[in-house]
Amino acid sequence: MKKFMSLKLVVLMAALTLMLAACSSSSNEGKEETKSSEANGSEEVAKPTTVEITDAHGTVTVPVNPKNVVALDNRTFETLSDWKIELAAVPKDVMPEGISYKSDDSVKNIGNHREPNLEILAAADPELVIVGQRFADYYEEIKKLVPNATVIDLNVDVSEEASTPGENLVNGLKNSTISLGKIFDKNEEAKQLVADFDKVIQDAKSAYNGTDKVMSVIVSGGDIGFAAPHSGRVWGPMYEIFGWVPALEVTDSTTDHKGDEVSVEAIAQSNPDWLFVLDRDAGTSDAATSTPAQDVIANAPALQKTTAVSKEQIIYAPADTYTNESIQTYIELFENLTNTLAK
């Protein structure tokens, strides 16, 4: 009986020892898991304070979510506005109505690219200056003016494979959007914009039948200018992107902001199936005093018998296109091309 009781006591003590060991092990595992979880959590929270982007001059290290930002590139205004990015100064004189910064008194006005007030830029003490398009020629001057700021130039596409107007337009808009997403911690928003852009390009390609003759023009000051295939403002690169058949081609064409001087009669004689129109004045301060492009086209007798006008096969770029060449503007324009050409 004593031996039985002794054996029972030994078994009981062994069981208690195992239970205590299991509890201790479980407790330690819990602590390790907590430590591991905390460590992982801190890694997820920690974000880089700088990011590298490639601009027109090479690789640049840019602060993430910089303070006191000055934006001078028209292609960035709508994107930054949609993302609710605060800006210290912009060139309001070349900014269309509808962009939030234009009517915001807290955002200083640098003026326009012809006579910019760069003293305002310097007074803003910016951490980042975004140069591009109309202000690209001021890149070196701005770098000297604000030596402590990071200055990036989004003026052109910088990918090695891009060498034509169409590639430069598409890749330039996509690359600058992705770069802005990295800088302002809006990567998902940037990726969505690029995905939308890619989609409307494919849709617009599919909507064109491959044979209709296309004529593109710029209306300014009541005059109709020729926007040449490949080189013409806004429309030119699209001949390559979408494979448009030009109704008319001329030698020595330019990128002039009012188009090349080609007579309305010559345009009419080419008899385009489609007429694509950019109203330059609609996107500038001249809008209130200028004749709308629709009226100019309607009142041009030589054009009335063309296929494009007689069949009302005319597409107008968004009114603010001339001063708002953002990726959003092109998405809107390409959607309009798709919907109209597909009818």
C-alpha cells in the first residue's frame, strides 16, 4: 500500500512538472510572438524619407511629402490638385480655370513663363520645385536661385526606348505621373491613372477604322491653323499613337502654338473625313473675348462641303487643353475619341 501511494505521488509530481514546463514554454512563445509582431509592425510603419526619380537631367533624390512645393509644369497641376497636395506658388497666368490653386489666395502667383516673378519662388523657400514644359528653360536659373531646394525637370520623357513624338507623349505622361506618386506617397493613385491611360489608348486605337482621313487644326484669334501630323501641338503625336491617316501633310511643319499657316481652302481641298480641333483661346485668359472654335469652324464657308463638317464628324479637345496638358486631360480626350469614332 505504501509503495502504491509513493508511486502515485511520483506520477502526480511528474505531471505537475510537465504542466509547469508547458505553461512556461507557452508564455515564452507568446512573448517572442509579441516581440516579433512589434518588430514587424515597426518595419511596416517606417517609410523612406527620400525617393529616387529620373528626370530630364538624370537621377535625382527627392524628399517624400516635401514641404513648400512650387509647381511650374502645366501637366502636373490637375494631378496635384486631385491628390490635395498643398502648393506654395504656381504660375496662375498659364493655369486654366477649374484648377483649385488658381483661386486659392494662399498660393502665390509667379505669373507666366515669359516674365515670371522668380522672386516669389525664392521667397517661398521651397523644398521642391517641379519644372517642366513652359518653364524648362529656367531650370538652371532656378537651381541657382534656391540652392537648398530639390529641383526636378519633368519636361520630356527620359526612357531610353522613346525616340518619337508618340512615344515621348505617352511615356512622358506615364513616367511623370509615377514619379509624382512616389514623391507624394500616392503610388496607388498614380498606378490607377496610368492604367486608365493605357486603357483609353487601346480603346481609341480600336475605335479608328484605319482608313478615314484625319485633319487636325488649332483655332486661335478667329484663325484656323494647321496642326501637322507628328509635330503639331497636342494632335501631332496622336497620328503615330493611333495610326491615323493624315488628310494633308506639308513640308517644314512646326510645333507652333497657333498651328502652321495653311489656307482654309487647302484644308478643305484635302476633304478630311474627320476634323480634330484644339481651341487654344478657350484655355487662356483670352477665352472671354475670343470667338469659340465651334463658331469659327461653322462660319468658314470653304469647310462646309468637306465630309467632316457636312457629316458633323468633328471632335474638340477639352476646353482647357492648351494650358492643362495633364494625363487626366488626355484620358478625357481619348475617351471622347473612342466614343465618337465608334458611333
